[in-house]
Amino acid sequence: MASPSPVLAIENLSIGLPALADRPHAIRNLSLSIAPGETLCVVGESGSGKSMTALATIGLLPHGVEVLSGSIRLDGLDLLALDEPGWCDVRGRDVGTVFQEPMTSLNPVMRVADQIAETFRAHRLLSPSERNRRALELLDEVHLPNPELIARAYPHELSGGQRQRVMIAMALALEPKLLIADEPTTALDVTTQAQVLKLIDNLRRKTGTAVLFITHDFGVVAEIADRVAVLQNGLLVEQGPAEEVLTRPQHAYTKRLLAAVPSLTPPPRKPLENEPITLMVDALTKLYGGRGWFSKGRKVQAADAVSFDIRRGETLGLVGESGSGKSTVGRCVLRLVEPDGGKIEIGGLPFSSLPQRSLRPHRRRIQMVFQDPFASLNPRRTVGRIIAEGPITQGEDPAKALALAEELLEKVGLPANAAERYPHEFSGGQRQRIGIARALAMRPDVLVADEAVSALDVSVQAEILKLIRELQQELGLAILFITHDLRVAAQICDRVAVMQKGRIVEMAETAQLFADPKDAYTRQLLAAVPGTDRMT
Amino acid sequence: MLRLVISRLVSLVVTLIFVSLAIFLILEVLPGDPAAIMLGTAAREDTLAALRQELGLDRPALVRYVAWIVGILQGDLGTSITYKMPVSTLVAERMAVTLPLSLLAILISTALALPLGVAAAARRDGAVDRGVLVFSQLGVAVPNFWIGLLFILFFSTWLGWFPAGGFPGWDAGFWPALQALLLPAVALALPQAAVLTRVTRSATLEVIGADFVRTARAKGVDKSATLRRHVVPNALIPVTTILGLQLSFFFGGAILVENVFNLPGLGRLAYQALNQRDLVVIKDIVLIFSGIVIVVNFLVDIGYALLDPRLRSRA
């Protein structure tokens, strides 16, 4: 697009990584430009260099990462020639930034209004009372209910979506020429994400701010982008109008990324009617809180009479937003958390009524795959030991258990010699494979996967989903698949249960649920899935 | 906030009751008859019996415990066996040395550690940082009584700036009294300051890497204001934990330092009472030391809530 004069013009930018990094450049010969009022989405998987590009634009690259060559111009101003006071003038005034993590991006010990007012203070604008008045107005502009109350609140008293609105209020306080949004909705629920995306887009229209929007999610791209730039390992592989890149991608990498985005149209269903029921959950109930002297008033019904069953070889999806109780249900089914009431049967065994001692030998029948591939493996144990530990505690001979671990590693697509290595030597996707092998080592009947692919890049996500499907077919596993991602649910689940406030509001075969949702909340969730207009 | 204070006060009282009970019971089950120990092996049975009665040892344990506690609540700590005077008078005299000594040491330690730790973290691997590393290494490694001896050699014997030991009393005037306390306070403070500096440095480094610090910088806040308004208030939270743990060391450490500097403080009183098996004094002093630690912990908890709004609303 040949616009008259771009707000941001990046030319031949190269950013060098520290000597010990896995590659010499974070970014190589990158050229980008954004016109006034335009939204450019920079898309890429983790490690593509997209966040480094954003940090270079505000001069806040981490220690050891440096711009090697090229230029970044903001409205003609050569940013890379600025000294520290010069940068301080540009940041906040000319470039506003919204970061990914709403939970950690605000100062926990400073009131919300003070943090917004600080933007004016840093640029020596307005008097203290005017700053506070503007802070209130800004909170109103980002559609936060009850601005007076929120202004006096501390960040921990707000939800993730509310905090992200505060971040946006702060970033737009001085009506900057450029807004950088680095994965601003990645940590949010879909309905909140939809609202925040709309807010950013409306404010852009109103103020004419150019937006540099960084994301890994093609759904979000389809929702918000005017133009798209695709990064792979620090190289720009494709750039163009959103419509074109999404529908007629030129570069093989873009094609691969788009193909990996799970479709909302479910694949044909497998016949399961004649399979026996493996997991039966009846009226499961769990109440949190209510204990302690002062906290009697704060109770959360995390699971309220939840009932479902899963047949051999079937995958039941448990979808819902954060706080809906879906993880609690998963943990209760495993009896990692003791339910307050209800029945759990695994293959006819009354799992929920077993006393702790007789429960232990039966624990192997139901196993879990966790969300975080980085935190869920003990960093000081070899992968072989991690996988073999379960069978050994169940009385298996250690040598045999280790041999089995090697077999399982091959089964999940890792070399057998991976058994002697430590978790940090593997990538996120590989670690998730280890997590799956660890669960399978117990020869379970039921697998509970709690957001098992949520932390992974789309291409890796697609591979892990394929692996889970293959293993299920081979081993006849019943799977409880907990996810917030409806696209993933559409692809892997035979049936889906939608949870809201501890209750299952709707449960149906996947194709039916997506085509004809009965419950209002299900419809709301489906409508919030980003990019449904431009992508399937 | 009020709820927090009340709930902490309740636990403070409960803890004090349990501690007093524990002290009483431990002294109760210690082998040996206090009266026999005091009078020696050659004592006659009727003198022993008389002393037991004088000490109230012939009454049941529960009665003695209640009498002890009721006495304390009325300000009566009993009468010392060796000094033949009320323990409350003894303790009050000694407190006038130990309390200022400990407070002075706390003041010196924090006044040294906080700025040094923050400065070291602000310019990581810089000259200040390296200096701080050496200081904290040395401070942790060298015991405070030895520092005390070195100080006496250097500042008192050689330079003659400070008295080598002893305490003139507060009646002698503020300055001479302070002069007598300064060297011991520094000796007491240095090892703790070394630890606190390290903790401050690492807490500050951690906060500097936090997302909200990046947010502040992205708003255009300059480095020093970011440090002042965002980094330090957050870094103080973990530092307070360590400081709270250290406060009891300041009182405990006073025992050693008071002996080195020959100061008539609570620590020395405890040491002497132990040697002379003055059970009345020992019991009271142990309770006073524990009481100080418990009250200090209470104050630290409240300080926490003042620093961190998240704790205020959780309580």
C-alpha cells in the first residue's frame, strides 16, 4: 500500500541476540510500514521475533539484545538516534504500548488511577487534579463500569479483562500516533477477547491512531487486521492486505500456519454407540471457600451437580471460560481434589467412594496431561525417570519400567535416547509429548487433558492433537478434554459439554452443538470466536 | 485492615499463652531440685524444705503457673534468688541498655542495607554492585563478637575515640551513653546488614525484571522515577520478611555483644542468671525475649499489610 507518509517506517532492521542464543539474529532485514489509522498485524510463532520488533520500536530491548543495523522512523523521527531522555519523551506520548500479561503488567501496590495519571506526570502534563480527572474520563472511555470505584482499586481487585482495559486507557492517554499491542488478548477469555478487540478497533477509528498488533492467532488477525506481516525465525516471509494473505497465502510457511488453525467445522464422527462406558460421573459437586473465621461469606460453587459419561475411545470436551469450574471437575474426577458430593465410576469401579488407601492401586486407571509443558516436569529428573516413576510406585520392576519408558517415548514420536536427557533440553511440543508418555506409562483407561495444547504454537498444536487422536484409537482411551478453545474442541471432541458457573449448560454431539447451539451462553461463546467472518 | 489487626492480635495472645506454658513446663521437667542446686550438696534437709517453701515450690505446678502469669500481668515478675531484688527492677535497668542497643543496630543495619542493595541492583555488575558483593560476603562470614573485638582494638585502644566497654548509664548524659553503645551496635548490625543487603539486591533485581516495570518505562517514566515509584515499593515486601526474621537476632545477638563490650544489658543478665541457676530470672527473661519476638512479628505482619494491598483484602 503506497500511503502518503507512514506513521511507522521500519527499514532493513536487524536485531542481534546474545552470543549463546540459538541463532545470531532475532530479526533480519525487516522492513515494515504502517499508515495513519491502519492496523498492521505481525503474526508468527514463538521465537519469530515479533515481540522484539515491538520492543525495539520503544527502545526497551532486553539486556544483551541490540539493534545491529537499519532504521526505525516514527513520523519521520529517527528513533534509533535518540538518547535516553529522548526515548522517555517518545514512549507514552507518541507510542502507547499494551502488553500481553494483564495480571503482571500493572504495579500491584499502586492504585489504578495513579498508574494512569503517571503517564501525564512522566511527560509533565496537566496538574495533579486534572490528571486524576483525565484518568476517570479514560476509564470511562474504555467502557469500565463504575470508573470512580475502579480508579481507587488496586490491580488485583480487577479481572483480567478489566486490567487490560486499564492498560489500554493508559496507552491511549496521550493520544499517541502509534499503538503497539503485543498479544493483548492472548490471556483473556474469548468473550472478553472479542470485547477488547472491538474496543481497540473503535478507539483506532475515533483517534486515527495507527496500530501495530502482534499476535500468534490467525483468528484474531482475521478479526482486526488491515494488513498482515508474517514472520518466521526473524525473517519476513509474506506481507499484504489481510484479505489476500488469509485467503490466498503465497508463502509455504503462511499456508502451513493457516492450515494448522483448527477449523470450526468438526470432522465426521466415529461410531461409538456399541462401546462400553468407561467413565461415569454423576452429580459431582464441589464448593470452595466457606472455611476460616473471616471468610465464611466467600463461597464458590465450582462444580454444581455435574453429570456426564464417556465411552471407550470417546473424547468429551469440557469447554468454558476461566472460573467456569472446568478444571475443578477435571481434578475432582482424578480425586486430586476431593469432591463434596456425587459419584465417579471407572469401568464399573466405584472410584469416588474408595478410601485413600485402597484408592492408590487404582489411581493408574485415570491419568492427567497438564497445560504447562515447562512447569509440569521435574527439571532435576531425567525424562526416563519421570515416565517410569508412576509404574515403579505401583510396584513395577525399575528396569522394566525404564524399558517401557523408552518404548513409550518412541510411541509419542521421540527418540528412545530421550530417556537419558533432562526436560530443559526439549521444546514445548516435545515436553508435551513427554507429558503424554508419562500419563500412558500407567496404562490408564481414562485420560484427563487440561488445556493440554493451549500453550503451544498452532503448528505444534496440530501435531499434538493428531498424536492424541492416534493414541486414542490404538489404546481405546476415554478422554476428558478440558479447553477454552472452541476451535480445538471442534477438531478433537466427539461430544462437547459447555460449562458456566460450575454447571453444564449444554451437552451435545460436537457437530450438532456448533451447528445448532440451544443455550444462550453457548451461542454467545461461539459468536465470540475470533475471525469467523473471514475464516471457517 | 481492622479485621487483619484483630485476627493477628488474637493469634498474638494465643501464642504468648502457649509460649509461657512451654517455658514453664520445660523448666519444670528439667532434672534437679532448684533448691538443692542453689544450696549445694552439703545442705541440710530442713534448710532445703524452708527454701522450697520460700520459693513456693511446695505448691502444685498449675497454681505456680497461674501465680506467675497473674504476677506478670500485675507487673510483678517475682524476686531474683541471687540478686535478692525484684526482677522487674533488674529487667527495667537492663532494658535501658539492650533496647537502645538493639534499636540502634536495627537502624544502622537498614540504613546501610536498603540503599546499598538498591544501588547495587540498579547497576548490576557495576562498581557499587561488586563492592556490595564483597561487603556482604565478609559481613556474613565474620562473627559479630570478633568484629566487636577488632573494633575495640582499633577505635578504642588505638584511636581512643570510643570507650572500650562498660556503660556510664543514661544519667551520665545522652552523648556519653550513645558513645558507649555505638561500637557494639555497629558490631551487632554488620552481619545482619550484610544479609539484608543481599536480600534487598536480589529482591530489587527481581522487581526490575517484572512486567509492570516495563509498562512504566513504556509510559515514558524515566529510570530513576521507575526505581522510586515502582521498583522499591515492591521490593520492600520480601525485604520486610527477612527484616522481621532478623529482628529477633538483634535481641539474641545482644547477649554476645554485651559480653564482649561488658555492657550491663538484658543479655548479660540472662547469661549470669544461667550461670547462677537463678530460675526466677531465667523464666522471666526467656518470656520477655519470646514476647519481644512475638510482638515484633505482629508488627511485621501489620507492616506487610501496609506495604501490600493484596494482603489487606485477603484477610
